[in-house]
Amino acid sequence: MELKYTYQQEGKFFIGRLVDHPEFPTEATSISQLEEYLLDIYQMIQNGELESETSKHGVLEVTA
């Protein structure tokens, strides 16, 4: 199983979100620490400790 996430660096911090659960951002000082935190968030969602809204995705058609 894969958990996809996005992140950006702001100063010395990495701020990340699970793609399917962007409502729970987290921050860390390294990518490996960020991945640990994101895994913790996922496990908390699975255990019912965090209530997650299921993200919905749409598609925009762009015309030139």
C-alpha cells in the first residue's frame, strides 16, 4: 500500500499533507520525520481517533 503526500519547505520546516486527507497538515524538520508524522496521522484516521472528511476530486477542462 502506498500513501501519497505533498509537501513544501518553508524555512527550516517541511509542511506536508496526505493527498487523500489534506485537512490534517503537519510539519517537521526533516523529510523522514515528516513521513513518520504523516503515517501517524493515517493510523489515527484508521483507528477512528481523527474524523476525516473524504476528499473529493474534480477535473477542470482548460481551453486555449
